[in-house]
Amino acid sequence: MLVVMKNVASAEEIEAVVGVIQEMGYDARPIPGGQRTAVGIIGNDGGIDAGRLQGLEGVLEVIPVTHPYKQVSREWQEEDTVVSLANGTSFGGSDIAVIAGPCAVESEPAILDIAHQLKEMGATVLRGGAFKPRTSPYSFQGLGLEGLKFLAKAREQTGLAIVAEALDPEGADLVAEYADIVQIGARNMQNYPLLRRAGRTGKPVLLKRGMSATIEEFLLAAEYVLAEGNPNVILCERGVRSFDTHTRNVLDLAAIPVVQSLSHLPMIADPSHGTGIRSMVTAMGRAAVAAGADGLIVEVHGDPPRALSDGAQSLYPDQFASLMVEIKVIAKAIARDVTAPLS
Amino acid sequence: MLVVMKNVASAEEIEAVVGVIQEMGYDARPIPGGQRTAVGIIGNDGGIDAGRLQGLEGVLEVIPVTHPYKQVSREWQEEDTVVSLANGTSFGGSDIAVIAGPCAVESEPAILDIAHQLKEMGATVLRGGAFKPRTSPYSFQGLGLEGLKFLAKAREQTGLAIVAEALDPEGADLVAEYADIVQIGARNMQNYPLLRRAGRTGKPVLLKRGMSATIEEFLLAAEYVLAEGNPNVILCERGVRSFDTHTRNVLDLAAIPVVQSLSHLPMIADPSHGTGIRSMVTAMGRAAVAAGADGLIVEVHGDPPRALSDGAQSLYPDQFASLMVEIKVIAKAIARDVTAPLS
Amino acid sequence: MLVVMKNVASAEEIEAVVGVIQEMGYDARPIPGGQRTAVGIIGNDGGIDAGRLQGLEGVLEVIPVTHPYKQVSREWQEEDTVVSLANGTSFGGSDIAVIAGPCAVESEPAILDIAHQLKEMGATVLRGGAFKPRTSPYSFQGLGLEGLKFLAKAREQTGLAIVAEALDPEGADLVAEYADIVQIGARNMQNYPLLRRAGRTGKPVLLKRGMSATIEEFLLAAEYVLAEGNPNVILCERGVRSFDTHTRNVLDLAAIPVVQSLSHLPMIADPSHGTGIRSMVTAMGRAAVAAGADGLIVEVHGDPPRALSDGAQSLYPDQFASLMVEIKVIAKAIARDVTAPLS
Amino acid sequence: MLVVMKNVASAEEIEAVVGVIQEMGYDARPIPGGQRTAVGIIGNDGGIDAGRLQGLEGVLEVIPVTHPYKQVSREWQEEDTVVSLANGTSFGGSDIAVIAGPCAVESEPAILDIAHQLKEMGATVLRGGAFKPRTSPYSFQGLGLEGLKFLAKAREQTGLAIVAEALDPEGADLVAEYADIVQIGARNMQNYPLLRRAGRTGKPVLLKRGMSATIEEFLLAAEYVLAEGNPNVILCERGVRSFDTHTRNVLDLAAIPVVQSLSHLPMIADPSHGTGIRSMVTAMGRAAVAAGADGLIVEVHGDPPRALSDGAQSLYPDQFASLMVEIKVIAKAIARDVTAPLS
């Protein structure tokens, strides 16, 4: 961390800064420059609270030089983390894994039907919400435990791994009991009790980037899971809030190579929430793979106009089948492959 | 809701839209125009899921005309909601109420000391975090239950009402047991299980606007609390995420008159988180009152450079005293007053 | 356009709205609904100023249903516009055209050298700034006319078409005299006198999206060029401003399919400005092609660390060569091809 | 400037960075730390191009420590700049100056009429657009030279100073011939040829913050004017782009104290464009004064529903009169005053 002093800062003000740094348990090294002095902090581990220094007299700004996250960082672990599931699907290796399914589990026949179709088309993980976070309290909130049981039945019949979202600490335990992956949604990216509990379940955690989370905040949220001793985090870019209303969000695909350079964790993309519009999903799914995503999570529904939630952004099954064909070609362009279909 | 058709939409496509609307249980009214047809939906209560229509063939866009929130709306209740506390403080009447205190409760002597000072200066509600949501898992996370007990002791000694944040459902019950107001922080604005539980405690809920929440999402979050039968919600603007790094957030003061025109709930402002910088807090606190805020929540610390969190944005006690003097004059300019100090 | 009335709007207020609409020369059609009345405006061409209605008594909001742009719209012209250059390169057909070159023309030998290399690697258009818009008045501002002459010489030697940016109306004439395409940069997207003059030169115009331009504003800026009788506009997504600082901008690739659905104009992407970081450029260039871009514009410099501007985002020549190889494979995945190299 | 190296950077990579810095003409000072080395650049004047360093091998990030602007900075000139007009109005002293008038000059009688009313109510500067930058090429574009003449006549009759916007370099000369202040609008904040020409007119320049300009970019735009030898720049916050659609922009009032701490130039606010909605203008005008603005610029129209542009955000004259009364009280709260009315 670097404390930059105003050019008019007095020697006393500089000394006071040095004093506070030492009181915090670190070494301080004043660096006189042409226009102003800066004070470097030596020996810190990235967890310093800048606030304590920012408000001191004579301080112009405090610049973090080290990053506050640790275990998620490539500086902590250089080789890629590969998250492996029981059915052989891996996230973070050379293969690109595809998760697909409806926004919400709506009924047993519907989820079983779409699961069989998706398996045929090459998805290896099934998504489906049992507990749905809805912006309005009056919208459909999911089937709950029953939904998890339908998902488990779909896994039994197809071999697909399953992922479902948890909304609160107890829900995390319940989801972990049934699903292969516990999902933390964008709205809950900074729900720390939920992150901790999901971490403690020991199951892989699929963590979506918050609506307006910086990449540093995103990695720090993952750090909460790793700090519980659970290394299996799959990160997911799902679009950030922006000013244009033509798409629901702006899918920030550059976050994929950025995160991959900063962290060893796998990073996938969600072109469905990232655009919110069916006709854009295929284009952005292809683009995510071309940008280097380690996987996709795509909403597919057997009958989108009748979907109970997110119908507008759900692909028809045949659109999903085309996407699978296209991304296989694109994966080759960057010397990767799409996970082989389950037999 | 208005479904706008493409100018090339066929009669069949328009009929299909009408059919889906009727299947959803509403009346559909096609409105032919110069360039294109639109289809109005009659008889809905604002809770329609646009997704089901957005993806239909021939649809250009779906425009919500009614709003999805109800009980929080001025169309539901015209007169202002006034949230009243046991010590006589009200939010939403003609008086402007001031909440002040440290970011976190750090020790019993520290919280008692600042509480006595703040009472002298005219604050009538004491803030202090017992459970702290921290971006890094390695930062100070609050004293927990002990912190709540220290706050309660401060109330006993001074008569100040107290507000503390809850991070998860069980925490909401605990906070409600000790505090006069349960706070839901910006990170948890869309943590629906938490909102429901906070609503069920029956205690007034201070709900902060999420980092990038639209005003509609903000009001819908409040709707979750009202939907539990709890009408006592105090809304709080605390800054939204933006692109400039000179301030921590952009304090969106226009949200105050906007919310007051859409909703009957009281709306206060947090100039401390809204700027993140001590030297801006006073200016923005004054501006919030001038913009019509029903109250302020301000971080004040007895010794900001030694604060365990948010030191950079905490006022010194004498700065807070000056702010109180200034806002009294400003309140007069708009025919309001600041809540009288406790005796 | 739809004028939505408050649910408490009186019959007189509704009549007043109807009166103003008629005074503006249009038909008004009140549409009574369950909760409120809306008033539709019939017979307008999309150019109505909402302001005149928005402030009337009883009006809740004014919702544009038609779009204010015309000639750029697919509803005006259904088939794709193809912008063709003298050397055979086309933008907007089935081939993907690649523009490459340094940020600024720095010297005659440097631009000639890189031009020959880029031609070998398959680019067919050469970029190079002669007039540079720099955030600081103290940065290198370009070689001016001399730079244009060096570009023309590079065209003479290699057959590459050339594109250069204009900063003001006279500059547009000068650039049009030498270059095949006149570029309007992001900072000038709403510089209307410049757009008009560029339009009047008759040369194709490469129009970059403004830093925070909505897609509607972007298309309206293009409309300024078409309104001068110049149909040859190439649109370019180059990243929009956002809150994270890891990349210079957020490259909004979904804008590609969105614009292509709304407009017949070709749309290319600039992964160099879109990321600002060399190591992200290749990934985002690939992603743009996968998303359906009609071309790329990429900064390549013979010796990036010595570049006088934008060195950090300029590719080394061999990195550009790899990108060309990869996008050829990706183009195949969507049944397109990259423009054949010049012989 | 500080070049932060990756923790795995080799000694050779660090040396290469030092070499490039020296080649650029500065001193380099490596600062070894606990986790990584940083290299400080000594002797630069803030105008360094970070790009040249950012892309070097082993570099993690380049952090600017000095700011690239100079003459606008408080470090260059500590005392406030006061911009004084012939009629006695000053911007930047202890008095708060108020500019008011219609968005566009529409006719001679209309501008004369409103000018007389505004003078009575206490405004001392009249605004009115003669050249209007309109998002659509089909909207009213202003009366041009004739509009300037009407403004000059209004000045003659009332004594009000006048301000009008220039859109291109020749327009700047024309506006300067007639008006007391040349305005550069938000869309043109980075139109550098226009900024230079406006600077060379010698007239005071009112510079509006761009739609998504950082404060650093805003100050650098002002630097273009000062670099032409013109010290009389009035900065203006007019709202920045954000994600909510309830207001046209987010008025970033914290930018007022931020700019005032970084620069000696006067800073005013435009609550009309900052909100876009008449009913919010008064609240935000008051808030701007409370936040410390050195003045206001407010749209007032004699008959807003009939305005040719921006009618929705224009105050009625009596609303403006109330605002003037309120801000006089608020000014007192911070020991300032509103400029005395012209006699």
C-alpha cells in the first residue's frame, strides 16, 4: 500500500502517517519524489484497512498495491484449479463444460423431459432453480424441496450432474444434500453468511458475479468460500448493470481473461442472464467460448412462451443444439474442446 | 403493460400475443397505430412477468405501464407513513431525524462515550454495527451479540434509540430483540429471506438502497417487508456505483424526491457511505436535507484514525456538531425542523 | 408514443393532454385501462419531443413506442448495407474485414514497415491517426497533414485502403481528400457539425460509439451522416464506460447483434480500445467475430513499448498474425469468411 | 507514477522497466517490498503516457501518483479563481451567482419577456441556446446568429450578462462576439479543437462535465482552455449517465466539493439537465447550493408546455422565484450569499 502525501504536506504530517503505519504493525518507508512524498507500507499481507490512513492530515490518497484477496490469487497458487464432478465433467481443464436447463424447475415431467433432450444435445450438467430469488414478492418463488427432488430424479435417469441455487444458510445445506453444485446468485454475491455456509458444505460452489461487482469484490467473495477450506469454486460472469436498456445487462466478456490472469479458479459465462433476450443468447454464448470461458450456463426451456420465469431469455431446445455445434468449432480455434457428451 | 409489435408483424403474430395474454388471465386490447400495432393488457395488477411475452414472434418490446410494487406505492396509500420510535423520534413527519454513531461497536467505553456526545449534539438515534459485512473475510467482522448489549446499555444511559444491521435471518431476530430499528445493508437489499424475516420481527426496518439498484428494485425490496405485514420501513439512499473513483459511490440525491413522489415511505440519506471521504460528508449531509431527506444517518467516531472500519469516512464529533447547526438553518428554508434534542 | 396518466388524473387533465397532442399536429387516442388511462399518439414519425408532454399535469410518464431514427433503421431498409472500398474490401457482406495499424502515424518508415507486414498477415485496411484527440493537452497530438501523406504512400505501396480520424469540420475535408474512410472517434460521436461535414464528404464514415452512448443515441448519430445523403456508415463498438478499473472500458459485444437487428448498417468491433490491455485484445477480437461482428479494427505496432500513444493496447505483429489465424476458424463456425488477403 | 511489478517479476524485467523510464527522460527508483517490487518515476510533470510502461513484461499495473493536469490544479494555484463579468456578477467568490433562461432562444419577444422576469427575480446572467446540439437531426436546431442578436438585445434592455453555447470552432468566435460567456456543452467536453478555439476567444468559458467524464478528464478538458492562456473557466456539474431511468442523469453533487478541493476554478451546478424533470429541479438546485456550488444554471421558460426543447425540465417563472428565496436562506447556513439583484 502506498500513501501519497499532498505536495504541501508538512514533515510532521508525514511523520504522523509513519507513526500510524507502525502502530498498525507494519514498516513504513517514505519515498521522496519530485513533487511530493509517498509512504510505502512494507510487510503487509493485503488485508490493510485503507480507511485508517485516508483521513489523516496531509494525505492525498491511499493506493493499494497488493490485493486484499489471497487464496484465490494466482500468486498464491499458479496452476489452474480444476473442479471435477462425479459424472466426469470438469471445470477449469482444457475442456469446456456446458450447463443447461430451465430457469426454474416447474414440474417433474417438464424437468425430466428437458433433461433427456439436453443430455442428447451434449450438456453434461443440468440447471434448474428450486428456490428462486424474485424481484417482486408476488412472483413465482420456486417449488422448494420438491424441486430439488425432481432434479435428483433427472440426474438418476440421465447421468447429468445438477446445480441449484441456495438463498440462505439453511437452504445451502439442503441444496448441498441433493445437488452436485451449490449456486450463489448475483444478488447474493456479498451475502457473507451464505457464502460461508455454502463453503462449509464441501460441495463445489458456482458463484455468480454481482450486478455491479468489481472484479476485486468478486474474487473476495470467492475468498469467503476458500477461507472455509473449500477450494472448489466456479466463477461465473453473468452481465453487469449498465445504462442501455436494449439488453438486461452488459455481458462483460473481458472479465474472463482478466479473472483468468488474476486467479486460478475456473470462470464460465451465462449468456442468458447476460443478455436477457433469446435472440442474443447464441451469439454471446459463442463469444464467451471464443473469449476463453471454461464453460457456459444456458437457460433452455421446452416451451419458453409458457415458462414461469425468464421465458424471454430461454432458448428453444433446437437453438441450444445449434449453439452446441457452433461452440465445438470455436473451441478448436483455441485448441480446446467441449466436454464429450455422456453416453 | 403494453406489447409493442414490429411494424412487419403479421395478423397471426398479433393474434398469438392476444392468445397468450388471455391464457394468462387478462384482457388484451390491440391498438393499431400509424407505423405499428401495440397490444394493451387490461386488468393486471402490475405483477405480470414480461418474459412470457417478450420472446414471442413479432414482438418488438414489452413496456410496463403499471409498476410491480403495490403497498409501498403512493397510489396504494396517499398520506405519508410516519415511523415512530419509543423515544419520540419520527421518520416521515415534518421533522428531520438524525442517526449518528460509529461504523462498528468497538468496545463498551467507546460506544458509551460517543453516545453521550452525540446526544448532547442533538442526534436522537445511535447507530453502531455489531455484525459487519466486510468485503474481505480477513477484516474485522464485529463484536456480535456483545456489541448489541453495549448498544442497549448506551440506550439505557442516554435515551437514544438504537439501530443495528442484521446479516442473516437468525441475526434479524437477535437484532430485533435489542435494537429499535433493524437495518438491512446495501449488499443485502435483495436478500429476500432476510427481508422477510426482518419484516416478521415487527420492528421498524431501515432498508438501504443496493449498490446498483434501480428505484423500482429498491421499492420492490421494501415491498417484501410490507408483504409480511410490517408497514414501518425507512428507506435510505447511500450512493450508487459509478465510474469515477474520487468518491466511493455517487450519492444520488435526486432519488429522494423521486422516491417521495412514488412512495409514502420516509426516505433518509447516508452521506458517509455515499461519499466515503470525511471532507465530503458535511457538504453532502447538508445537500441531502436541502433535497428533502426525512433524515440522515452519519458515521461519527471519537477517534477516526483509530477506527476499526470506515475511519476515512467518519466525522470527528466537532464536525458533526457543526453539521447539526447547519442543517437546522437549511431545514427552515423548506419549512421543516430538525428533531428536538432529547432532554 | 404513449402518455401514461397517473391513476388519479382527472378527466380535465386527460383532455389537456389530448389538446396538446392535437396542437402538435397528431391524433390522440385515450386508452382507458384497469388502473389508469394512457393516451396513444397516432400519426407521428418518431421525431416527437417528449418534453412537451412529460411536464403536463396528471402525466405519470411518456413512453416512446416508435424510435426517433429513420434511415438507419431496418424498418426503413430491410437488406444489409454493404460498404465497399476501391481495393475490394467490403463491410456488411458475408466477409469479415480487418482494419489494423498503429494508434498514430509516427514516421514514414514506421508506417510503411508495419503496412507491409499487415498486408502479409491478411489485413486489407490500414489505420493510423494523423490528428489525435488526447485527454491531456500536453500529450503527442499527431503529425497532421504529413501523417495523411505517409498513409497515402503506404496505400500506394501495399494496396491497403486507409482510414484516419477527423477532429473538426475542416479536418474532415482534409482526411476525406487522402483516406478511403473518415473516422469519427468516440469523443466526437455527438459532435454534430463534424458528423454533417463528414457525411458531406461522400466518403464512407467509420463511426465509433461514444463512451456512454445508448444504442439509440449511437444510431441517431449515424442518422446525421445519412441525413446528408451519405449511406456508407460503418458502426463500431469500442467499449463503454463502466465501474471496474481492470479494463479501460467494457466491450459491449451484445451491442453487435442488437444493432444488427435494429439497423441495416455494418457493425465492427475495436478490441484494442475496448480493453486497453494487450493481453486481452486477442481474446476479445475472437469473441467479437464469434458474436457476429462484420469486421475488426485492431491496433498493431512494430514496437509497442516505444509507441507514442496507446502502446499498452497495441499488439505485436506476431500476435496479430495469430489472431488472423484464429478468427478464420471462428468465422467458419458461423458460415462466414475473413476477407481474402490482397495479392 | 508507480510501476508495480508482478511478484514473480525477474530482475531482468525490473531492469528493463528502469531502462524504458530512463529512455523517457526520467529517474527510476526501484522500491523492493515484502511481496513485490515497485518502481517509482521521479522528475516527471504528470504528463507521462502510462501505456508505454503498462505492456512491458513483468508489469502488474501502472499507478499514476501525480495528476496529468497542471494549471487547473490547486497545487499550481492555491487561491480561488474568480471569474468576473462586466455587469458585476462573479463566479468563485463568496457570492453564489444564478444563470437562468430558456433552453433555446425561440423568438425575440419570448426572450425579452423572460429576461425581464428573471432580472426581477434576481438572476444576473441569462442563458439561451442559439445553436442547439440535438440528439436527432430532425429536431429544432436553434435560431443561430439571429438568436445571439436577440440575446444581446435582452442584455441591452436588462443588464443581464448572457451565455450561449458554441458547437464548433467558428461558432465559438461568433458566440464570443455576442455573449459574455461561451458555453461548451457536455457532448463537446472532449471536442479539443472547440476547447482550444473557445480558449483563444478570451471570453470566460462555461464548461459542462461530459455525460460520463471522470473528474480527471473534466479537469483535463479545462486544462485545454487554460493552455490557450485563458484562465476564466467556470466548471459545471450537470449529471452523469447512470442505470436508473427515473431521472435523465444522476446529478453528482459530491463532484462539487471534490473539484473544489482539487482545483481553484469555480464550480456551478445545472439541476435542470441533472434531473430532466421539472418537479425535481428545485430540490436539486437547493441541494447544489447546500453542497457548496458557486452558482446555478437553471432552465426557466415562460410557457414550458410550449417550449421547443427541454420543456419537461424547465421551471415556470414562479417556481424559479421560490427557488431564489430558498437558496438565499441556505446560502446563509454556510456563510455565503446569493449575488445581489441588478438594479
